[in-house]
Amino acid sequence: MHTGNADMLVAMTDGTQTARCSTRGCRADAVHAVVWNNPKLHTPDREKVWLACDEHVESLRSFLGVRSMLRYVEPLAERLARGDAPS
């Protein structure tokens, strides 16, 4: 499974942006923030975020979980309401 951040926020023709699932090839709207940290690379306070649609949230959670990198999963709307942008 490969994910990337480059296409997470997509500009729409009306000037707004929409969040896309981080799973390669998926073009679905993201509704979950999968928050993770690789302790071999990141300081303990660093949070990385992959965005997930309903179809891919469990596979992303599992991918990170077996590697002990998963912090938590939360609704993307809650994260954005706090002003926390994906990183």
C-alpha cells in the first residue's frame, strides 16, 4: 500500500478545496484523519496525518497499527473545526 500527501487537497473549479483519501488511486472524499508518527524518524510531538474515505480507513489503520505508528483516528470534520490542517 502506498499513500502520499501530494493529492490530499484538491482545488475545485469554484475556488474551494476538497480533501481526498490518501490511498493511492482513490479519488473519494476523505472523512477520517488517520494520525500517526514514526518514532524512528519523528519527534514524539510530531503528528503526521493521512486522510481516509470510509472504504480505506480500516486498511490505513491496520497498516500503521502493525508497525506501531498509529496514534488515533478521528473524523476529519472535527480536526478541521479545531483548525488542524492535514500535515
